[in-house]
Amino acid sequence: MLQDVFLTREEVALRDEVRDFVENEVSSDLLKRMDRDEVTYPRDYVKALGDRNLLGVRFPIEYGGRGMSWSAEIAALEEIGVLGTALGCAFSMPSIVGEALHGFGTDEQKEKFLKPLLRGSLVSAEALTEPRGGSDFFGATTRAELADGTFTVKGQKRFVVAADGADFFLVYCNTNPQGKPHDRLSLLLIERDRPGVETKYLYKLLGTRGAGTGRLVFRDVRVPESNLVGELNGGAGIFDTMMVPERLTSAGASLGMARAALEVAVRYSERRKAFGQKIRHFQGVSFKVADAITRLDAARALTLAAARSVDAGLPSTRRLVSEAKKFATDTAWEVCNLAMQIVGGIGYTNVFPIEKMLRDTRLVQIWTGTNEIMSLLIQHEFYREVLGSAKPGRRVEADAEEAAAEDEKVYEDEEMWIKGW
């Protein structure tokens, strides 16, 4: 696979280890029961990952990780991704929540939450979205008032994966209502067993089932100040940092779902015959396969490039991560659709898993920032790179034959000039 061009020997070994786990330790029965909503949250699966030391592989060994790269995590995620979005998210959540704990948490918080999280003995969830808003993150209304060393939390969060299943929640709260949007939020660790924490509603989802996705209600929940992650009113900075694992893990898992769907279609087209020959020999089918694998390889290359940019701390990281999330998740949706078209009518039934993959991939274009938000970020970052570069390279505008015709380069409508015309 194209993956092998980008990965080190150590990263390939991890990928193969995760592939073995996926093949031999995750039953089809679990996947089916989750899709029927017979499993609320796959806790045993998370514990099995922890027992194999496969959670949060990029974190330092002292906390239970493996001290590996983001590229390694993406390679692992592609293998996990073939299991679908719910199990991919359960694999990724220790990486997402772990980002806040490792980067901003106290030693006590790392000992109490991060270490057991990477062992799989604690399950975490992230609570961002509220009933009144989705992409308007900084408009959060969940309040946390600090008095005498204790926060009192009131409000609601929805679309929380593992709302029913997590032992603790990473919750963004408004602690400074009169402040500017980016100075309003703080991040709190709230344990499930605190009085006033309630999972109010579990959603009946189109896909990504069995992950305990629901709405959380906080009714005057008392949380010690020691559960504050980072600085008071400093949640915006943590949020910006956490969008890297949020979006890169979405991209990485999407690669696996797309690959799995395409492989189902390829095997089907090799066996299915029509008009006296295998359907893979018809250009209407084979060209779809060519389009799908080309898009998938491009998405994989972009995602791994984004992963390497994070490890290297490059200034283009924010743009590349947004590009990877947008392109990989859109690609997964497109490839799953192509796979269904190749398989035909039987692909629209649950005789094959493509219909489930299609349901799962639709969500990843929405969560962790919609792909429209990704477009907004991408163009903003690129404008900043081009217009703010100290070494922009050759300015090719001067290479035009009539480059000196400055009076023809009208950049704005000047009312007087128009009247004079």
C-alpha cells in the first residue's frame, strides 16, 4: 500500500500489530450487536486495546503510551477504521482527551486520569456541543461558577460520544460570561458519579451506533478547582490544540472505512458475472475502482503528511490538518458510494456491510467541525501564508507581457473613475 512509502519500520510493525488485533480479537457479533443498539458502549473492546498497549501510542511511555509518532497513530487508526466509526472513536478518545491531560494537566490529573485512560481501565468522553449550537463553539452557555475552591456547573451538552459509558467527561464551560468569546471558556474534568450528572437522552443514530452517544445534563454539579485543566478562562487555547487530534483521528479512521468498502467491492466484482464475463472487466466498474483507489491514496498521503507536520511543529500544521479532515472524510463518503454502485442493489441491503459503512461515513463529514468549517480554516490559513510570507518566492505577476499596464489593474470600483468612463 501507499502507506508503506511513508512509514518507518517501527510504524509498519505497529500497523501490523493493530491489524492482527482487528482481525483476531474483535468479533463480528460485537459489530452486529452495536449496530442493532444492543450494546450501549464497547467497554470490553477498550479494555482489550489497553491490555495490548494500543491506546494513545504517541504519548510518553511513563504515562502508558509508546512514545511513537502521529504517523504511527494514523497507521493504527486506518486498521481500526475498518471496524466502523463507533469503534474508531472509542480507540481515538484516549488520544483526544489525553491531549488535554498531557499538554495542560497537572501531575495529579495525569496520575488520576491519563494513566488509567491509556490502560483502558477508565473511559473518557469529550463534551463540546450544546443544544443551542453546533459550530458556534465559543457561544457555549454551560456555566461553571467558582467560589471557595469549588465550581458549580449548570447546563447541557449533546452529541457526546460515550455519554453513557464514560467514567469522566472533559467539559468546556463558560466561566467568564462578560468576557470576549475566546476568553470565556474553561475546561473541567467531571466524573460521572458526581451528584447532578445525568445522561438524559441516548440518540437513535443513522450510523455510528453502540457508542453511547447522548445528551448530558449538569444540575448544580460541584467540582473541585483541582479538576480545572489549564488556566481559568484558558479553554480556547486548549480547544485549538485539541482540534489536531479531533480532526486527524477522524481523517485516519476514514481511510480504513473507505479501504474496507472498496475491498468489498473489488472482491465482489471479481466473482460477479454479467453478460458472460466478470463485471470487473467492464469499464463502468473498473474505472470506478481506479477513481476510488486514486482518491484513497491521495487522502492517505495528505493525512500522513499532516501527521508529520504535527510531529515537526510546522507552521502549516493547522491548514494541513483541516485539509486532511475534509479531504479524507469526503473521500470516505465518495468511495463508499462508489463501492455501493459497483456492488449494485445487493449492496443496499445488509447482506453486505457497505450500507453500514455509508451510514457511518456520513457522520464524519459533520463532527469535529463540519467540512464547511474546515474550508473556512483552510482558506484563512492559506491567505495568511501567502500574504504574510517573508520569502514568498518568485512573484510571477511581473512575467505577463503587459505587466507594466498598471492602469488596467483595477482592484476596486472607484465611483469617480466609473463616472468618468
